[in-house]
Amino acid sequence: MLKVEGISVGYGAIEVLRDLSFTVPKGKVVALLGGNGAGKTTTMNAIAGLIPLRGGEIYMNGERITRQASHKVFAAGISLVAQSRELFPEMTVRQNLELGVLAQTGVSDVVARVEEIYEMFPRLRERAFNRAASLSGGEQQMLATGRALMARPKLLLLDEPTTGLAPIIVSELQKIIRAVNERGYTVLLVEQNTKMALEVADHVYVLRRGGIALSKPRSEIVDTQEIFDAYLS
Ligand SMILES: Nc1ncnc2c1ncn2[C@@H]1O[C@H](COP(=O)(O)OP(=O)(O)O)[C@@H](O)[C@H]1O
Ligand SMILES: [Mg+2]
């Protein structure tokens, strides 16, 4: 579904990603792990068309999306849930969800789409008329994810959903990601929380020094030590 081919990205004189390649197959949850500053967010933003590539290509279902504006990437079926979540704190849960389709033209079934999100995340229905700012961290992540799903993307990009969340909420997030995947969505999950990612991912990549230090199906990872070794290699 998503094919990232030898991309290079940097900021000024700093080169963050160097000839980075990986794929995300349809229907799967793929985890991209790496330490703080490894370039995970840079990778997500590059896919979403938010920062320019210095080299390489990105394909979505065979369509070249390299150097496309972010709204074109969105139209190709890729929705990003940013690490910062970017909710509108003074608006209600429901209003935040409705904003998820604002960028799309001709959506006539907003009510049905909101209903779909409530079915996936019943907690959001309970909180529908509360301000986003009043939600717990876990609920805010749920809302940011729900808003991205309002567009019915083919591929959901989740940038460190565990950021700032209490450990007890993390298992709730795993359930959310599973629920999303069971609904047929393909997910690219970026995480620093290795344990969490290993619980939900079908395939694991470790990003290190701007490239892939490890690529393995989850089923072949017998010992998490090899993940940590790849972090440090
Ligand atoms: N806008 C920016 N300008 C300059 N350097 C940046 C910018 N964004 C990120 N970086 C640098 O790029 C590297 C990778 O950052 P990032 O992709 O956010 O890593 P991660 O998400 O894995 O923590 C870091 O060294 C960071 O300081
Ligand atoms: Mg990041």
C-alpha cells in the first residue's frame, strides 16, 4: 500500500533521514520504532507531504505522491494524527470530529461518519458535548484518531500516540489501535514505547541513524533484546 523508497530529508545542514526505505502492506499494523530524535516524526511529516524530500520517492497504491502538497496526499487516502494531536480545545468532541471532513468536498454523510466513530470509541459518544480540553490524555488521543478516521483514509499515520500518557492508559491505546485495524484500516505506528508497539504490530522496523536498523515480522521477534540492540547499533 505505502512504499517509501530511499528518501532523504534534512533541516538546513542537518541530514535526518538518509536513503530510508520501508513498506506498509494493506490491512497491517506496521510499527516504526526509534529513540528520541531518530527522525520518526520527520518520516511521518515527509509521508504526509508536510516537509520536502531531498531525494527518493513515496508511492501510495502505486501512485507517486512524492512532492505532492499535503492536501493531495490526504486526498490519496493518507491521514496523519500528529504527535501534538492538534485538537481544538474550546470546541466540543463532536465539533472536533466534524472538522475531520472539512478538508474534503462533497461529504454528505457527516452524521453517519460521526456515528461510526462513536461505535468504535463509545467513550467519545459519552463525552460528545464536552470541550476537547476537558478530556483525559487517553480520550484526547482517541478523539484525534477519530477525527483522522472521519476522512475514511486508506492509511492512518499515528505519531507516538502514547506521548504524555500515563502507563495505565497505554493498554487502552493498544485496544484502540486493534479496533481501528479490525475495521479494515491500515496503520503506520511510530513509537518510542517498544513494548506497546510489539503488542499491536504485524511488522516492526527500527529507525536508527536515518535508516532502517532492523526489519522483522512480529512473529519472528523472540526476544525484545534484539530490538534494543538495533536501537543502539
Ligand atoms: N523543524 C526542524 N528544524 C531543525 N531540526 C529539526 C526540526 N524538526 C526536527 N529536527 C531535528 O531532526 C531530528 C529528528 O527529529 P524528529 O523527526 O522529531 O525525531 P523523533 O520524532 O524520532 O523524536 C532531531 O535531531 C531534531 O532535533
Ligand atoms: Mg517525534
